[in-house]
Amino acid sequence: MEVIICIIIFAANITIKTSMNKQNINEMNDVTLQDYYTNLSKEEKGKLLNYIVYHLGIGYSTLIAKFSGRLHFSKVETIVIHQIINEGTWKK
């Protein structure tokens, strides 16, 4: 599990350095993730949560707290979850 998290952090750092500028990173924040999550159907929310829990190793209850705004996503989590959403991999 630690190896997967290290790979995700490494991939996020490469993404930051190569394909995103600071303005794009600053535009990605918890609020946009929360808004996206809020607008999903119950079934889609379950799919997204299960995908993130399985692939990123974030606890289910922690993830719900982050999407609800009680906790905050780290920058790396924000970037990786935005990529997951933009690529639509969680929908498959």
C-alpha cells in the first residue's frame, strides 16, 4: 500500500512540474471537488468513493469527511482526484 501511495505522489509531482502551471494548481481546490461530488447521483458517488478508496488507499470515512468539507484534501490528493475525474477512469 505504501508503494502505491509513493507512486501516486511521484506521478503527481511529475504532473505539477511538466504539465501544469501554478495558476491551474491554485484553481483546483476542495470546493470544486465538493461541488462535483454533490452533483453526482447516489450510485455515481458510491462508484467514485470506491474507486478512490481502492486505488489511493484513503479511508472511506475520511474520504466522505473530505468531500463534505469537514476535512481538507492535501494538494497531492486534490491533483490526483482531479485527474481521476477528468480522465473518467472511475466511471468504467
